[in-house]
Amino acid sequence: MKHHFSRRAFLAATGACSGMLALPDIARPVTPRDFVLTAAPARLPLVGPPHPETDVWCYDGQIPGPEIRVRQGDSVRVRVENRLSEPTTVHWHGVRLPNAMDGVPHLTQSPISPGETFTYEFACPDAGTFWYHPHQHSDVQIGRGLYGPLIVERHDPLPIDRDITWVLGDWRLLRDASISNDFGNMHDVSHNGRVGNTVTINGRVREEFAVRAGERLRLRLINAANARIFGLNFEGHRPQIIALDGQPVEPHTVEQVILGPAMRVDVVLDCEREPGRRCRVIDSFYSHLEYRLLDIAYGGEPPLRQSVQSRVPRLADNPVPEPDLTTAQRHLITLEGGMMGMMRGIDMRMMMERRVAWAMNGMASTEHVPEPLLTLKRGSSCVLELSNETAWYHPMHLHGHSFRVLSRNGKPTRYREWQDTVLLEPRERAEIAFVADNPGDWMFHCHILEHQIGGMMATIRVL
Ligand code: C2O
Ligand code: CU
């Protein structure tokens, strides 16, 4: 992925940071690194010849948008220009930033009108893999291609050979490769969202990913799809998960790397097969709908190294405050609705008329509304028990904080992973815990964007 800013600006910005201490201190004043993002329509070869190009909306004429890559503790200043025909905002998914920079229309800022600009400025306290996207009309704006990666590097990077980002996109295309216009239809809203028919990696349908035998990769996976959940199998390989939603986790291998919408998984991939070999990466999340995502294609060069790779080290933790479970206040949040599950107190006809299909604790918000579902005291530790009383998956995302996933269906999780988006299975219950240390009104919503617009969205106030 290329940088969109000039090399001169890049060098100047890097120079300004060199020699500074490696402290991820949010309060430390730093010279911000400057970026410009222009949201506008473009035409891009998503599928590739012989198919025509696709009319998309994107940042700086590319999908994904330009990679914003900074170091932990850096401040960024991003001037966003809106050249779309409708208002937009940019949300910095997973970054624990001040509320006014969170990019939620009407809640934290006025939407950026066509022709206008807005400048976001915030520090990046956590190293890891994050992403940015609109929070205005987001099922359409993200679904048409507005998203990009935000990578925050550690000051002591992992010893790896290549650092690769795969932004996974999912599109519902018609035969002429144009984007189907049926955004927000009631079927998608009340079932599993707008799952498309074309999956891209970094904005293209890919045949293969070239590797060299013996190399060790860090692969940063970002799910930017409206609704598709990925379950990736790397045939012939044993990827080790080292971070989830940007936050380090004890390195471990899994059968299938699962990413709900908005989730990030960082893996270390050791290329241990022989030169010339091809191995498939399969997405088998939805039963009977398995497909080959692409091949890992080994070049003919001799292996980069002969020796067996050393153990993958655990990344140092980010400065996320540890919740005190002995004093934590507890709240139950139930998720209701969808086909095959009724919502208490909401009648079916009203539901269809208002295009509401989902609720949280009986409240259905289809707009960004300030009335909070919960008000939490600033600095307090909180446990939220999430109870999915529906027949569907829900990736639930909290803004402004990372939380530990303590348990699932009453069973403690093995890694007590930090996440900003927890994927709940149908009928699953999970406990999450965090310190409500970031004042403001924060969205807590399902990141299947059709569920979000269908009512599965709420505000949590930290006061
Ligand atoms: Cu990725 Cu509320 O957002
Ligand atoms: Cu959902």
C-alpha cells in the first residue's frame, strides 16, 4: 500500500518524532503527524478484467483508503474533505481517543457537509491494528468502499520479515460489477445483514499472495465488511494469533481465524512449506458456502532461513486500565429481535413500518441518540453481561474503550482477551469488563451495519 502524503511531509513528521522517549503517554504534547483524506466517488477495478470497473465511494481514490501508520503515543491530525454528495464523518475504530474526535454524527460532532472539511486530532495510546470509516449513513458509505487501515507501531517492533495488512471487503455486485443498490432492505436488516457475493483483499479480488519459503510474516487482518463474518483456514500453515482488535493476547493457534465485522486479528504466519508450493486460504465460516479466498504462493527462491523459527514472543500490553472486578458495577444488556425472535413490547407492524428489527434492553435506536442506555461513573469498573436472545450473530462494539472478555456462557475465557468488538453467537451470553475512564457519550452497537440501522445501537454515557 502506498502512502498518500508526500515523502517530504513524511520525513519532516518522522524527524519531529525522533529522539523522543518511547512512552505511550496520552498527555504528553507531541507534534501531530498530518494527513489529508478526501472522501469522493471513484471507479476502481474491484473484480478485474474482463469485468468492468465499479463505481465506488472511497478515500483518496483508493480502496482501502490510504494507510495511516504512526508510532505509539504519536498524535495524528487528519483533515477530512467531503466531496461526496451527502454528509459524512470519520470514526477511528478502536482508538481510545477524546469523545469530540470520535466521529459520531450529532452525538460528538455535526456531520461534515458536502464541500466541507473537518480536522480530527488525537493521540494513539495503543499500538496495534485499527481502522477508520464513516459513522454517517454507514451501511451505505462503508458498503460503497469508505474505509482504511490505521496502524500504530510499537517502538520495539516484533522481529518479523514482513508486516502485511489485509483489509477484507465484501460486496454485493450485479453482473456488470456495479454495486447492488438494495442497501438497508428489510430482509438484510432482519436477518444476517448485507452479506455480499464478492470478497476483496485490499480492494481487489485476489488470486494469490506471494511468499518466500522460510519467511515470517505479521499479517494484520481487518474485517471491513458490512455483515460478513470470516472464518479463515490457512491450509498447510499454523498462524499464531498475537493480537485481537489491536490488543496483544497470549500467542496461540486456532483451527479457524474468525473475524466478525470490524474485528481485527493479527497473526504471525511462518512460511514453512517448500519453494514452489501453493496452499489455499479457505473461508468456511458459513456452512455450505465455503470458498477459496486465495492461494499462498511460494516463490522458487531457496528458503530465507533453514532453522526452525523461534517461539513467537508475547507483545507488551498497551496501557489499558485493568478493571477491578471486586468493586465493579454490573449491568445486564439483552439483545432481542430479528426473524425467529420477537421483541417484547414491540408489535410486528410498527416494526416493519419503522424498519426496526432489533432492540437493546427493549430500546430500539435507529439514529444516534443521546439518551443513554447506561450512565457510568467516570473511573469506575464495570461488568456488562451481554445476553444475545436472538438467533443471529452480533459483533458488539463499544466506542472509546477496550474491554476484557471475561466469560462466555458462564465459562471463563482462556485468554481474557481485550477487544473493542465481541462477536456473540446466537443465544450466547458474554461478560465484558472495563474501566469507564473516558468521559463522554459513546456508541455501543452491533457492527453488522444493517442491525445497527435496524435498532441495535445505544449510547453509554461516562460522566
Ligand atoms: Cu466501527 Cu461505531 O464503529
Ligand atoms: Cu447484530
